[in-house]
Amino acid sequence: MALPESKPARFPQPGDHIYCRRKNGLYDHHGIYVGDDMVIHLQGKAKKLGPLPACHKCGDKRVENGEIAKVCINCFLQGETVQIYDYGVPFSEFENRKRGTCSVLRSKPPHEVISAATGFLEGNGFGPYNMIFNNCEHFAMYCKTGKADSHQIEMNFVAVCVCM
Ligand SMILES: [Zn+2]
């Protein structure tokens, strides 16, 4: 029997950690929904946003700082369904859920999550983030909780996202 994927999708609220499938479910890609249809995420070195066709929705607002970028939710999802990463779930529930979909850690208030993600994007003295974050899940979780942790890596349940 397959483990439950996640709770039914709701529309993300600003400050939510969201994720979606990449490569037909080979791995998941994660980011922080910051409102106004925009998402801040950690993208891989290999794939910068440059070559993408200009998006009429986020093209003007698309911001990039190293590997951290702000794109619209449609560009983030690339046609996949948005999923919400849950925080503060009871350990008994956490144990039964698929890894990389939820955490027992508590989320910071949404405005703190958004300001953490925005701070990284704008490079406000957060230091060399590439030393802190190995992948997109690390980045999103750090914005949510102040702790960098990736179940994709820890549990080896899913391939590590290459952040495309
Ligand atoms: Zn876009």
C-alpha cells in the first residue's frame, strides 16, 4: 500500500512551504510561496533562469541572486500540482507520511518566513548560503523553521532534488 502523499491540495497562503513533482515524480522541488503568485526557491547551479522564455506573468518581477530565485507559481510548478508541506505534525502522523512532505518542526509566523526567504534573495548578510543549503528542501525548511534539514537526503526515500 502506498504511503499517503499529502493532504488534499489547498491554495497556498503566503509563507507556505510548497513543493511539486519533477521528472514525473522522480523527486520533488521545494520553495516558499511569498504571496502575489510568487515563489522564492533554491535552484541548481546548472539551470539558471536565463534561457527560459520570458514569462508574461513573472518576467518583469523575476529576481535572481546566485542560486536563489523568485519566479511566479506557474513557472515554479511547470504544470504539476501544488502541494503544501505541513509543519508541526504529530510524530505519530509524521511516521506514517511520505518523507519530504511534512515536518514535526513548528513553522515560524508567515511574515518571518517570507522575510527570511526575501532576505536570502536580496542577500542581506545571511552569509554563504551554499554552505548551508544542499538543496531546495533545505532552503525552504530553513526559511520556515531556522533549521536546515532535508528528509530527501536523510531518509534516502526519494532521490535528492537537483533543483531544476
Ligand atoms: Zn513566470
